[in-house]
Amino acid sequence: MTLDPAQPDPSRCPLCGRDNRCAMEIERETGQAQPPCWCLSATFSAELLARVPPAARGQACICAACAAAAQSRG
């Protein structure tokens, strides 16, 4: 999948392009209350966050798979 860094999709991981399952984005899109997002209790390393394209920072969440892969490498 080719990602367009100029227009980040908040429902897609900015690193791999897969669905990030962000509960906050799902709630924003659907208007249906969601449980707290998994990412609120996750720890993201500075190295992982640095891999997010600048245009997607603060716009799209890293998915659980990318977060877990980075943690297992770290």
C-alpha cells in the first residue's frame, strides 16, 4: 500500500497503512461511544514515534501491530 504523507488518513497506521483501530477515531467517525483506546495505556518509544511522517504526527495513530513489533525489537 502506498501512503500519501501529504494527506494522512486518521483511521490508518502512518507506518504500515493498515487499519489502526483507534477507538477515538471510530467514535469521531460514527458518533458511537467507544471504550478507551488501547493506545492510552501503551508506551511508544521515541524511535518509533520518530518514524511517523511529519504530516501524520498528531493526525494518525500507530497500529497495535507496529507498536508490538517495535517493542519486541527494543
